[in-house]
Amino acid sequence: MGKVSNYINQNMAKFKQIYIRYVASIFCVFIIAVVSIIANQKKGFDIESIVTVCSIWLAGNFLVESLWKKTAEEAQKNKQKWLIGYGVTFVIAIVFENLSEILKAQKADIPNLIFESILYFYIACTVLLAIYVLLRQQQLDLPHCIGRIIFALLRAVGVYLVLNIAVILILEIIDALLVDIDTFRVELNIQLLLSALAYFPTCLLAVSDTSEDNAAFTKKFVSYVLLPCVWIAMFVIYLYVVKIFVTQEVPSNEIFSICASLFAIGMPIWMMASGFVEEKTSRYAKLISITKYIYAPFILLEIYSMSVRVKAYGLTEQRYAAIVFILLQIIYILWNRHYENLILVFVGCLLIGLLLPFGNASYLSYQSQKNRFVKNQTSDKEVAAEAYDYLRGNAYGRRYIKTNLTEAEQDELHSMMYGGDTHESEQWESVYFYADPIEEKGIIIDGYAKIYTMTAHWNEESTIENYENKTITVGDSEYKNVDFTSCISYYKNLEDKRENQKINEKDIVYEIQVSDTEKLIITYISFEIDEKQDKINRMFMKGYMLTK
């Protein structure tokens, strides 16, 4: 019992240190969990702004606390630095959130793309630099660190799952034997709290404290089970290469994803194995040390596969990322010491891919697809339609389409891609609202004797004028000539307002006076409306009919 007690006390002490060191980061995650719980309980509660600010501030706090709060002594010594750091990262988070709201209101494609790229780079950069700092603070080389971090994270996942199962069992027993509770909602709320107060701090402990060595079984499992599996996979790919030369067949399109996946999974395994093997001079250890060079020829297959795709279908953001991934693999193969410095290389790649003017992934992909479109616009309409379809989803591409193509040309290209199905076109806008007045404050039924549930739907495309005299069935009664046009107009205007302001729950409920003795209350509506606002498609609504 003494050993168990000491083990628990040691881990509780480490957990306490994590809470002290990363208090602001844990606070951000806790706030996100709390507002999510409130949103689960109260429909219409807008959490987007709070979650955005806390997420951005969390990334900055993670770096600040990793830099200047390693120990209690360092935290005290650097108190002014991390306090200023908290303030600066909070201001940055507020600025990002306000800029986001402004750009959403302006609906400016390219400025919004640039803003999002800057935001993504900031978050990725701060998190990666924090991890880099933590790795540099460890007393071990990277292979040992990776092994201890990965398995500590796996233990954290295991503990979190066990706690969740325990919570579910307890709540199900309470629901079955004592009182009726909304078990799903309560379980979700408890899981959010567990994630914020237990799972997240445990993950921080795994990354920041690598003092606890892995068990002997873990080391042998990685070195003598997982690593041989990686070698077998490599052997299979080498057999495939031999098959290519013998049969003279073109390499499969899947070869890039196969090799890239093998690297993503295999690289941590052979790095862990190099730290786990105790006899560093043994033949097995030497074989482990050259594993990355055994993998190296597969990069040529990846280069061939990706070059064929880019030549045939043009550059996209995904293919740009694949090219960067190939470049990082080459750098890794050539790199021999202090592998943690590769994080800085990755940050540099993100800087180029997201922010480099006229060289970032989005702009280069646009240029490639635009050239592909122009080249094939008259000679090969199908290829031009494929390029056009990509350009519609790219901010630079949408600007090019708006200034260079007529509506008739756009319709023709769209029809070639989607067989004339215009519902995929941007001219259709989805409108969706849902309220639950019964759960919130109830429905006022003064003056009415009965209440019935109502459901109605029309899947066909139709003009708005056709909704002036629709027929609906409620209970055993049929109501003819119900006018939904004002209802459609109301919800379309509400959808436009939602982009710039919060919509209250009571505003979602819409009432239609069907007759002197009947009133229809709409609580759920979903439909598509065209750009000219004269056609409706896929109308679905729910609500209540009050009768006297």
C-alpha cells in the first residue's frame, strides 16, 4: 500500500504543478466547457464569440506559460513577463474576434481569406513554438521524449474513457432506480467538464513532464512488434516497385497516400525504438538507425504520383500541402541531430503556405486552375468545367469568375459539372430556424380551446406565389388556402440579420392567423430560396395549430 500511496501522491503533486503552471490555459478550456454546457441547456445562447476568444487566447497562453513558468522559482522570477504575456495574448484574441465580425459583415472574400490565414498561422505558430520550447526543456533526446509523451497521452485517453464509462453507468443507474433525468444531456455536460478539468491538464502533463520512464513491456512492444510491422509494410512497397519495373505498369494513384501514411505512422515508431533499444551498438540498433534511409526511396514514388496529379488536374490546396509534406520528409531524411528543430522548419513552411504574398497555397492554386480553365475554355469544355468548379470555391477564383464570365457562361459550365441540377449552384440560399417555445416559456394559448402539432413539407421547386394558397393537414382537419408568403419573407430577412447579430429565441417563432378561430405557430422551418427571391425549393416546417 505504501508504494501505491506514494505513486498517487507523486502524481497528485504533478497535477497540482500543472494547474499552477498552466492556470490561464486551463481556465480558457474551462470557460469553453461552461458556455457549451449553458448552450446545451438554453437554446439560442450564442457561444461563438466567447469560444473564439478563448480558443485564440488559449493558444497564446500555452506559449507564454511554457516559456516562463517551468518551475515555481522561474514563474516568480518571470512574473512580469508572463503577466504581460497574458495581457498581450488576450488583446490579440479580442482584436481577432472583432476583425472577424467586421469582415463577416462586409462579406469581403479575399480580405476574409487573408484574415483567416493570419489567424490560422498565429494559432498554429504559438502551439508549435510552445511544443518546441517544452521539448527543449527536457533532459532527454527526442526519441526518448517522443516515446514517453505518446504513451503518456495514450494513458490519458484511457483514464478519460474509463471515467466516462463510470459516469455513464452511474447516471443510467440513477435514471433507472431513483429519478428520471435527461441522461444524454447530463452525460455530455459532465464529459465537457471532465475534458476541461482532467483530460486537458493530463495531456499538458504528458507533454511537459517526461520524467517517468516507459515500462519494459512498452519498450519491447514498440521495438520488437510495431517496428517489424513497419519493416514488413516497407518490404511490400518494395515488392510493388519491382512489379512496376517488371510489368511496366503506371504506379497506382494511391501510392502517395500509402507512402505518406506509412511515414506518418512509422516515423514516430522507429524514432521511439531508437531510444528504447538498450544495446546501442547491437546490429538491431544499427538497423533501426538506418530505417529512415530504407524509407527514403519511397519519396521518389510520392514525387512521381503528385507530379502526375498536378500535371493532369492542376494545383489545389490539398496538393500544395502534399508537396510541402514531401519537402518535410526530405528535410527529415537529411537531418541528423536535434530533430525538435524541425518544428521551426514546419513553422516556416506554414508561413510560406499561408501568408507569402502571391506564393501561398490559395493563390498558387487559383493561378494553376485559372490557367487550366483559360487553356481549355474552348478546346475541352469538360476540363474547363472542372477548373471552374474549383474556382467557385476559391476567393480569388470567385473574383475572377465575377469579372470575366457572364451568367450564361457560368450556367453552362455548372450544367456540365452537375448535369443541370441547379440546386448545387450558389444562386440557392438555405434558410433554417428552430425554436422550442414549449421547453423555454411555453406557448400562450389564451382564448383557444385545443392545440395540435403540425408538420408540412413540399420537395418540389416552386414559385413563391404558389405558397399563397397551400393546403395543410392538421390532425383530422384539412386547411386550404393558407398563405405562407409573408412567413417566407420574414424568415429570409431573419436569415440575413443572423449574419450580423444574435437572433433571440422568441423572434424565431412566427404566427399565421389562418382564420378567426385558428392560428398557426411556426417553430421550425427549412427551405432554399433562389438569388432573385422568386423561387422556393425543399420546404419543410413544423409547428402548432391553435383552435377555438
